[in-house]
Amino acid sequence: MMDRETVIKVMEITKEFDSVETIAGISFEIYRGEIFALLGPDGAGKTTIVEILEGLRKPTSGHAWILGYDVKNKLALREIKKVIGTLPQEFITFENLTVKENIKYWGKMYDQMVDPRELISLVKLEEKQDELYKNLSSGMKRLVGLAIALVNDPEILILDEPTSGLDLRSRKETWRILEDLRDQGKTVFFTTNHVLEPQAIANRVSIIYEGRIKDIGSPNDLIERYTQGNKVIVRCADSDNKQDAKKVLANLSPKINQEGDLVISGSDLPLLRILETLEKEKIMYTDIITKKPDLNDVFLILTGESLTEEVQE
């Protein structure tokens, strides 16, 4: 197998704020042409890592390079800014300029600029190109931010929670765009606290929790590594029935998730026996679901917490 080209390398990065360590010994590599996700809850250190890579913060210790350029070197940062496109979590631009005017304005800051019409087409905002930015929905504003991140035709995109606050339709549209950019040979590094996103589009995902990397791998590899087959979710009628179900199914080691449902995991779950046991013991339940494990199960195993999806339909 051919060696993969490393375009971003982070080695033992630590950052302290007021003597409090917010990220500790972070290391990872990102390869050319992949989508790499940094998955973790708010406060895990995702934005701090992004800001270090962009040269906005200096690490307390450790090193990071983009295309071989040291992010702590001011001269190197000039070269880095030519080859990266960024979308901060709190993106803002000129409220009283149109979509097209905003893209043109930011594009003039670079020696080369992608045709604004091409970027507007990419993010599917042709009908809104003459609309004032302030009149756009939050989803459309994020798409404008993504278009602006691409004005210099960067090799690498660094996106901090690019779908934050978007409904499911807008999120899926953003995923499609990122996949298209990967297919064009660009490298995409994005942060997220939504388990659906890396599972849907990432080649690899790094799970971060309390400032530390817990593991790195493809979504499927991580799921196979940490979970055992499918899971059965039992939704009981009330708390008494739930506790009774937990007792009679104790030999299957059931757990209670954040939603208050009984969860049974295993490689060969006896669904029929579970149903017969609940019926025999006259335990009332409202639903039983068989579900494949996902990255949230991996996150739960690695951290003891769940990343719940809050998706607007």
C-alpha cells in the first residue's frame, strides 16, 4: 500500500489557560484527500485545537505543522494562510452586503480568487446571491461562510462545527458539499459534537473528551473495535416496569441510557427470549427496537457519557 501524505501533523500539543490544562498531549495526523472529524462535546478542546492550527493561539507545549510549516512560526503562517480555508464556529461577515458582495470582498484579500459564481453554485445559493446577508436563515449564513472559506481555492479546509444550529436538511446539504470537495482532492478537517456527521462522511474520526484523545480510526473500525453486534432497546411503560425488566433480564447485563430506556448489547441477542420473558413476567413495555451500534455507543464506552443528537427536522 502506498504511503499516505500527511498534510496536518499535531504532536503532543498541550494548552493551559490560567494554569488549567484544557488540552493535554494531543497528537494526530491528517492525510491528503480525506475527511477527518474531531468528535467531542462542548468544552472538550476542539476549538482550542482549531485555533492553534490557524495560528490564533500558541500551544503551551508541543508542535503542529500544516504542509510542513510550523504553525508557531510567523513567517510560516503567511504560507499556511495561502493554502487553508477556515470557517470559525461563530462566523460573522458584513450584514448589509449581499451574498455575492461578501464573497467578492473576502476573495480580494488573496492573490488568487475563485469565481464567486462558482462558489455560489457550489453551495446552492444562486437564488439568494443578491440577498442581503442579514436576511438569510442561519443555515444559509453557514453556507455563505463555507463559500468564503473556499475563495482562495485552498488545499485544506479547517471547519469548526460547520453545521452548528442547522436543521437536518441543511446539515445533509453541507455533508454533500464536503464530500464533493474531498472528491476534488481537498482535505477537510472539521469538528463536531454530532455523532451522525463523522459516521456519514468522515474517512477517520478522532474522539476527544476532557482535552484528551480517546481513540482514532474509521467510524466502522471504531464501532467494530468497541461494540459487540446489535443492541436491543426496551422502552418500558413506566419506571417500575423498567426496574422489573432490568431484574428479570439481569443475565443479559442491561443498561439504562440517557433517554431512560433499557439497552442490551451483544453479538447474538435472543430477541424472542427477551420478548417471552417480558410477557411471562407481565412487564409492560411500549416499544422494542433492534438497532445497529453507532459512534455514540463507542463514545459511551470510552467516556461513560452519551453525545445526544439534537436535530431539527
